[in-house]
Amino acid sequence: MSEITVYWKPSNALLRQEFIATGVQPATGDRKLSIDLVALTLEQRELLLTAQDKNVLPYLTQKYELLDTPNYSGEFIEKQTLTLEASPTLEQVLEMVRERMEIKVEARRREKAENERRAAVEQRNKALVERAETEIAALEAAGDLEGLRHYSPGPMEAMDWVPYNRRQSYDVTSAIKRLEAAARNAEMHRWAEMHGSERLRKCLERDYRCDRIYVFERAVQEAPGYTVDFYGKARWNERTNPSHDALMLEEEALELAQKIGATGVGIYWLTSAPQDQPDSDHDDELPLDFDCEAIIIHGYLGKYDLVKYV
């Protein structure tokens, strides 16, 4: 093959000019420009070959379309044959091809730079995560619960191009939960040794799970008259216009909460009863239509609510 055919579209203005000039309705389809490859210079042939991205076999397809100018992603937006105002010369065709190649080269440069930037961000975030995991492990080994609660290795760089669940991250929550559980367990053993029943001490000696026994025994001694919402079933609404009796009980509850290390006290309108028994043992005892005024002490032993009916 020593010749290729370049395809292009005439503009409406060009068609109108031709119609006025000749009086003959012009054809509206693609038009052709034949290029003799032998007559081209080596540089011109190389330009046409490179522009077609034929990297495997060194040949030009016989149909050579002049497509709309690509954007700076290197892609053609509509991939339509170019519309021209006049029949192009060889020099104009080569110049248009050259312009498109420059856009593609710039797009590839930008793509390479962006890929390098993203790789650098991912590498820095990975290093931050690795450092964080090492420091979190050291804080946990030292038993530094407050250090874990306030720990931060610094912000990670944004990676908006990566789906959220694939981003690098570190986890301090698990270490905090493990230390908090260890602290609660140590406190349970300490209290049981000094104040617990024989049943509780024997359960702990033999490594049985006995959180419920411990919480109830301790609540009976430290907050008599209150029900432990061990299973977190109590529900309440804000109480307006609390009764005089509730206000007096709240004063006592505030003093008690400070003494036992609870986190807060309030008067509420209870809409669902606290549950201190497993579901299978307790469901039948719950009233179907339950509501009343109550005092609630929050955060007993770090996680439970204590409820007293008014």
C-alpha cells in the first residue's frame, strides 16, 4: 500500500457555499483526501504511523479518519469525524495530526505524573499506618489506656480515587476495648476478693464468666434500691415538670453517682422497663403498657444504667 485515504466532513457553511457556487445540491457524507505515502518525508510517515498507535505492526490502515480534537485526558469526547470549513491540504492534515499527538503526549505525561503522585501518597499513608500500629501495640503493652484514648499519629492524606473500604487505616479501638476489658476484669477480681460472695470468688477462681453475678452483687451493696439494666432494655423520654419526690431522689442520686464513679444522673419518663434477667426468664414479667417516672444513674461501672422508680 502506497496510499491512504483521509476522511473528513464538510461543514454546513461549506455545503452552502458549494450549492450557491454550482447550483447543484452537494453530497453531505464523508469526503476523501488521498495521500501518497511515497511522496511524504520520513518524518511525515512516522507522524501518521505514530498517530494511529499501531505499536505492534508498522502499517497504516487505508481509512484514516480525522477525529474531533481529544481533551487533555487523551480521549476523544465524541469520536466523530472532523468537520472542516474547506477541503484540507496535505500540510493542514499533517498539522492537525501533529496537534492531536501533542495533546495525547501531554495527556500521557499528566497521567504518569498523577500515577506517581498517587503512589507517593499511598506509600506515605502506608508508612503512617505501620508506624501507628507499632505505637498502638507499644501503648497497649504498657497498659496506657489514656494514651490510647488520645492517640493520633496525624492525619492521613486524602485518597479520593480509592474506594473507602480499600483505604489504608489503623485501628486503635480494638486495643482500647482490650485494655478496658482487662481493667474491668482486674477491678472485678479486686472487688470480689474484698466484698464478693463465695459463689462469685469461686467462679473467678475457676475462670467462669460471671459478669452478671459481680454487677448485681456490687450494685446491691453500692446502690441499694436501684435496678441494674444489665441487658440495656430500658427506654425513656425527657421528663418535663418532674415531681417533688423525683427532685428529692435526684439529689440523693447525684451524691451516690459521685461516690460510685457513675457518669450522670437524670429524671426521666420511663417507657420500657430495665431488664436484669435473660429474655427467656423475664419476658412474661414485663407489663404490656409500661410507663412511669424514674431516676436513672448512667455509666455505673463504665457501662450500665441504674434505675429507681419514683
